[in-house]
Amino acid sequence: MSNDGTSQLEWELLEDLILRAESIEPLFVESLWAAAVPHWFDKDLLGALVDEASGITDKAFNWLIARPFVEPLYQMPNDESGYFSIHERTRQVLLERLTNEEPGLFQQLTHRAVDFASSQLQHEERSVLLESYFLELIYHRLAEGSPDHFEEWQFAYQAAEENWRFNLCGTLISLAKEQRAFLSQDEVLWLEYYEGRLLERSQYWEEALAVLEPLKKRSLPPKLLSWVTNQIGQAYEALGKWNDALSSYMESLEIDLQRGDRPDQGVTLENIGNIHRNLGQWTEALEFQSKSLDIRRSLADRFGEISCLLNMGLTYDAISEWSKALEAYELCIELGNTIRQSSANSTTQIALEYKLHRPSKATNRFTADVYNYIGLVYRAQGKWLEARSQHEKSLESAIERGDRQSQAWALNSIGQIYRLQGNWDTALEIFEKSLGIFRQLKEQRGQAYLLKNIADIFSHKGEWDTALALYDQSLKIKESLGYTQDLAATRNTVANVYRARGDWRKALELYEQSLDTAVMLDDTLHQAWVLNNIGQIHQLCGRLDEALNEYQASLAIFQQRGFVQGEAYLINNIANIYSLKGDWNRALDNFMQSLAMKDRLGDRSAMGVTIRLLGELHQRRGDWDEASRLLNQALSIAQELEDRVSEGDVLQALGDLTRSQANWDSAIAYYERALSIRNSLSAKVGIGDTLLALSETYRCLADWDKAISFAEDAARLWRDLESVEANSARSP
């Protein structure tokens, strides 16, 4: 605080009103100076700070707490003891006077505060105050001016950050800024770095860049320059600006190599690998991640090794090499168990004082992440029951650790499994729990993600206006964050809603916008998915050649990126086009190729879809026995996976098959089972299709009353879905 005219006037008023009063005793003055040094005090703390010969008397303590600028923080009824603080402005005036005019006394009081806080941290019975004493200890040690004490502050900050205690990180930064006068020039620069880092960790990425980029232009120590440059890369990565992120990481790596700093090289190499993964450059991603892993292992950096293995697992997952992904994740769990067993006596003194058992805490966070990622691998393979089991383990680990953010993500993953199984009400309930946690945490990126997932549920149910409103909320949050990475995917999903409600012109318009966004971001994966969706619009409009062209363009991207799962999906769609064109042999060849790829991937859910489409192909060819065999096989897979959506689709196909054989009773039975499932899912489009199929079946039986009744039910449903308006826009 500068010694300007305002503070001078405040000091003179304080001096006149209190320190020059006739009745004031020397011990009263000493207690006032002592109370200004810590942020809060009680009788024990104040007694430890004043002259040990005199101690603090009840009279002096009561005089102090009666001052108008002293306020109680906590006080028992009918008890003058408790916890108090001096109003911050008055405290700053006193501290400025004390440090400028009585520096020796200030240092003496600071040393006593350090000794008292250290002694109190050893008393478990005062555990409720451990954090307060810890913060005071860190604060007063900074005023002692030792470089070791700033390193302790850095460790405390990093430990709080690893435990997602961002409010505590902010408090530590505020305390260090108060002691800025006692920090070296380099330490002040490091402090500014941590301010930017906290903004980045708190998802204020643009604000973080506004702090870090000007800091980078100043004269920084090489290590700090590397860290600032790396942090800038992380902010760009979070914003989806991957080329900018890669440029920053490469610059940071060059500094690390010049410094010969192996630990920092390991971190930066991992970050570079992650960017290559985001860009779909799988070989380069694994190359950099492997180099990072080698360094971490050579340094016995177990936490770094776990982090690197996690990211390698994500890369293997992205290219559908699921056995390698699982191997990496399982090794993470093994390493985590090893760390927990060996870390009981390895905490530093500062961590022990704060009860920050860092290895245990960090390992638990990794454990929650690992179980969640293993679940994602099983989910990608269509093994939903195994996936849900892993996500539930992740949730248990997060609850045990008290990690609310990881709890929210685990709940989201569990909700996704129920969504895929068609259990939409349960999925919605779980998504809303996850969203509630993110809102409590004020974690906007998580909110945006969950709003999109909840919108997906309403879209499945045919409640499209609600879905669109939620998608819009999600997009606005992402745009406000400057988070461009997922914009193309969300816009693509919005277009899917218009496609489902029959407004194909609007859907095509939005797909093209989504494609432009994906091209702008150089996001080739989403370009491929959008091209696929544009092809589906052409297919719905009967323009089969145009659809085939879009599918083949999408397939080429997936093949270039080595994304086998996408290849299998597109080959399946191409087969369907040949089937619709009556080119049975080419359709069959492509279906079988797609099925073989899905089988190699172990993707049971996707295999079930292809087997159903193969059954429909054989039905069109009049090969009813083979069609029946394939459709019943698809039904078994859907029931095994508890996939209610696919079960309804297969039952509908079985109804179509038996109706084409004039087996009316069986057809009606299949349609009624399909209708029951689709009603339970509120799948309104599917309900309409089944109602029309039942109407047509009863028409063939000349049961006109039922035929008309089902047709009218379907018409009412389509009117509810604004089908008349949609049909007017169907041809783009």
C-alpha cells in the first residue's frame, strides 16, 4: 500500500482517536500493533505475539476488541473470548506504519506469528482451524523474505490446485500479493504467472491470455518463460485453437531443450502429442507421447507416467485400438496402487502441516479418470453393461475423494449409457444431477456439455422445441467462453433435430453451417460426420446418387485419419444406398465388409445395426428365411445390451417381414411389442411409423375400424409434431 495523502490522513485520525488517548496503556498499543500483523486473532494468538514478559491481559484484550474497527468473526454467547479481526483498511494503515517506521518490531511480530502457527498445526484437536493456521504460516513466512518460503508457497498453491481447491488458490495468490514488498523481482513475475494460471484453470481462457501474453514479453527467467509459454498453449488448446497451441508448445519445448530441463520436456512433449491427437495426426501423437513416457519413466515420475498413459489411452481409443487403450489404463491403476502403498511417509513437512497428503489425493483423482476412460472404451465397443460398471467405479472414487467435478463427469458418463440403452427418463434424471453439480461449481463448460446431453434426450422423445432451446443455451455458453472446439458438433446436433422433425431444408442449411465451422477449425473428424449427415438428407429426399457421393467423401476422410469406427459406419451407409437402388450384390459386399470391421472392433451395438440392415436387405430380395435368421440375431444382441431403441427397430423390421409373408397375426404381435417399447421411450417418430404399419396391416385384413383408428392416431401424432409444416419444407 502506498503512503499517499489518504493513508496519511487515516493514520493521523487513528493516532488522535486512539493512540494519544490519555487512558491508553503501553500494552494496549502493543496489542494493537500485534493484532494488525495476522488476518485474524484470538486471545491465544495475541498473547503469543506481544512481549513475552508482559503477556496479554484481559484488560488489554477487552480494550482491543471493543474498538469500533475490530469485528468478531466468531464469539460464543456470554463469552468475551472468540475470534476477531481488524477492519482491513485500518489493518493496512497500521501495517504500513509498522513496516515503515518500526521494521524491527514488524519482523519480530512476524517471527512470533510463524512460531505460533507452526505449533498450532500440530494439534489435531484444533483441526477446524488447521487451514487458517496454515494460511497464516505461509503468509508470515513470505514476509521473512527467504527464497525457500516462496517455494513453500508454490508447493502449497500446486497442492491446492491438484485438489481442485481453486478458491484456496485464489486466497494464496491474494496473500502473496499482500507481501509483494518482501518478494524478489523474479518472485513477483512468478506470482503474475500463477494469476494467469488460475484464470486458465478456472476456464477464463481469454482472461488468462490477457495476463500471460503481456507477461511473456517481459524479461523472464528461462524456466518461467517456458512455463508461461506452455500455459499460453494450454489456454489455446482449451479454446480449440490447436495450431496456436501447437506453436506455443513447440516454442516451450525449444526452451526446455536449451535448459536441459528433462521434467519440463516430459510435460511439453505430452502436450504436443495431445494436440496432434486433436488434429487427427495419430502417428505423431503417439510418437510425442511415447517420448514423454520415456522421460517420465527415466525420472521415476509416477504421476507424470500416469498422466502420459492416460493420454496415450485416449489416442488409442480414438483410433479404435481398444486393447492398447485398456492396457494403458490398467497400467495407470497399477501405478496408482503402487504410489498409494509407498507414499504414507513421503509427504513433505509443509504438506504434513496442512494435511495435504498429495500422492494419495492425486492418485485418487487419476483413479476416477482412469475408470471413466475405461468405461468410454467399453462404450465405444457397444459393451454398455461393462461401461456402466466402470463409470460407477469412477463415481465411487470421486465421492471418496470429495471431488465434485469428477462426480459430475462420472454421472454424465453413466447417463450416457442409459441414453444409449434407450432408458431416457433415467438418463435425464442422472444428467440433471450432473448439471446441478456443475451449476453449484459454476463450471460453465460442464454446464454447456450437460445442456446438450439433456437436449439430446428431449430430441429422442420428439420434444423438439425444448431440445432446441437447450441446444441454444449450450451454444451460447460455449460462444461466451470462446470455446470453439465443440461448436461444429453442437450445430450438427441441432441440424439433426430439424432432420428428425422433417424440416430437411432447415437441416441442410444448418449442416452446411456446421461444415463451414469444422473447416474453419480444421476439424476433419467433424467434417466427415457432417458430410455423412448431408448424405442422409439426400437419401431421405430420394437423391441416392448425391447421397452416395457425400458418403464416399466422408469415408475418404475417415480412411485418411485411420478412424476405423467411422469407416465401418460409412461403409454401412453406402451399403444401404446400394440396397435401396436394388444393387443387391454391391450392397451385400459392403454390409459384410462393415460387419467384419465392427466384429474386429468388438462393437456389438454397431454389429446389431448392420445385422438388422442385412436382414432387411434379404427381405427385399425375398429371402425370408435368411432375413428372419438375421433379424432374430439382431434382436438377441439388442436384448443382450438392454438397447431398447434397437430392440424397437428390430421388432418393427420383424413386423414388416412377417407382414410381407401375409403372416398377419405375427406382424401385429411384433408391431405391438415395438409400439410398447417406443411408447415407453416417448419416441414419437418411431411411434408414428408403427401406428401406420398397424393401420396398413389391419387394412390388409379388411378390419376397417382398426385400420382407420390407427391411421387417425398416427395423423394426430404427426400433427403434434408439426408434420404438416415440416412436409412443406421437406425438399431442400
